[in-house]
Amino acid sequence: MANSNSKSLWQKLRSPSARYSLLTLLGGGFIAGIIFWGGFNTVMEATNQLEFCISCHEMRDNVYQEYKKTIHYSNRTGVRAICSDCHVPKDWVHKMKRKIQASGEVWGKIVGTIDTPEKFEAKRAELAGHEWERMKSSNSRECRNCHNYDGMDPEKQDKSAVKKHAMAAKPDSGKTCIDCHKGIAHNLPKGAEDKD
């Protein structure tokens, strides 16, 4: 009986309906899903490229110029961190959350809230604060994609850095990379030096 039920189900799936068989519809849906996912992934990766990030003048003329003067852009090892390395999580869930948040930045671009150097400077503290808060809440996850305490050579650090890294490495320290390394790739907002 079970064999006849499975045979009957298979015949229903294979036999054409008035227009299409169920297998044809499922196969078409599967192929459409693959095409959609491939296109979606392609767009996600394209928006993680440096060229995309600096395609608007707000980024190209402000933070990109600052970043080009840092060790994240040019260093003795030739390893370059680009915008997405620090600002976009690698895992899918956090990446999607960040991309949704970035839509607010696109809105700012459209309405011109930071379209001049003066407007950008006026918003710099707020924008930096959002990033610092995001990094602090994730335990500086994006920093740790490249940096880890085990890989640090204390012989090549000054004594103060060795001491601070040893304290921050303790699980209960409550400290994370961004607590000490604000301004590592971009200029600090006016007054930020006094607060930290």
C-alpha cells in the first residue's frame, strides 16, 4: 500500500496539469532561487568594494583622504584593510543588519546632510559615535578578523601597549580594541581627545 501511495504521488508530480507539472514548477522555482541568490550575493559583494565606498564624494573627499595616511592603508607588510574590513561584519546575519543600517547613510547622501566638508565636520562626532558604539557592542569583532592577542609580538610593542593589551585580553576586563584605538584610521571629531 505504501508503495502504491508513493507511486501515485510520483505520477502526480510527473503528470502534467492543465499547464505545467509540479516538478516543472518546483524546478523553475529552484532555478529562479539560485539566480536571485546569486544576484543578491553579487550586489552584496560589490557594495563591499573600496571603489563603491568612495563612489560618493562625501566619503572620497573626507574619510578616504584621512585613511590613506594611516597604517591600515600603507604599511611595511603590504596588507591593506579597506572600508568593509572594518565597517561590515563577515557573518551573514550581522552583515545584513549592517547593510540595513547603511541604508540610513544612503538616505543622508540623497538629502545632502553631509554633502559639504562643513556639514560633514558638523556630523563627524555623531557618525563616529555610532561606529564606536557598534564596535564596542560587538567586542571589536571586525578588528579581530585581522588582529588577535596571541599573534601580537610584545617585543615589537612599547611597554605601555604591552601592559594595556595584557589587561584588555582578560575576559572580564570589559575593554575592547575601540576603547583605545579611536582615530586609528580617521581623524577624531573635535573634542574627542579630551573625552577619552
